[in-house]
Amino acid sequence: MERKLNVPIDGENLNELNAGDVVYLTGNILTARDQAHKRILERGAPLDIEGAAIFHAGPIITEDGDDYKMVAIGPTTSMRMNPYQSDVLDLGPKIVIGKGGMDDNVREALVRNNAIYVVATGGCAALYVDAVEEIESVDWLDLGMPEAIWNLKVKDFGPLIVAMDSKGNSLYD
């Protein structure tokens, strides 16, 4: 099944999606790698993450004064977020975007929170950037450009494959 979702998720029933389904996202996604996940748990998120899509990515961005331009954005290895992801999911995000598998703690958190983990294809960073319409904001630049949280307005961001669904199924089993 192929499905288009608006993010942040508000009232969408993610239970209808199954491992192996393809999704495209329109709305806002937030990038966050391990240092951002750790800081979210220590300090709270700098943005509202209820219903959010969090992308495990370190984008390549050029800077011209206060103007940022996205050059490329691809997934980073999600297992690096395993120590933090289940606790971050308990704070309200509904979609995690990444690459590779995640552990059983994340699987349980996805079920508990009616959330999904979708994978982006590695090596497609130049393709995915075409779906980014605008960089709306950036937080925590002190962590470095790849580790900062980038709030991206996207249209038809994908294709993304549901790797772990909200019912506990995983393509990695």
C-alpha cells in the first residue's frame, strides 16, 4: 500500500499502515541525531514534537549570513539513536525516519505510542533534498550543523518504507 501523510500527525490512524508499506510525507519534519536526542531528554524539545516526524539525518547546508540552503539530506544509521529513541517517542513524535534497524525497546515504544519507523534509502540525499521546500528554523546550532535540529517544510518527501509498524512488526525480523 502507498499512502500520503501530513505531518505533524494529527488524528491519522497509523495502525492502518503495515511493515512494507510506502509513505510520502508533506508538512514539517525535524532532523535529529544522537546529540539532539540526548539533549531533548535532558532539556526538553525546542519545538513542539507532538505528532512530529523526526528524521535521523545530518543535512549538508550552506550558510550565507542568516540564510541557509539545503544541499543534500540523507538518512544516518538509526541504531545510534537506540539509547534515546524510545524515551523520545514517549514525548509524542509519531514517525521516525532513518536507515537500518532499531532495537526492541524502540519496537515496544512504537507500539505503546501508535507510532511508526520508516526507512529512507541511503545514497539518495540529492533526491530527498528536492522535496524540501523551505528550512523554517534551526535550533541547537551549538551542537554543530549536522547535529542541530532543522525544521524542514517538505512536500511528498519519500518514498519511505514502513520498516517497523505500530503493531510490532518489523522488516528486520
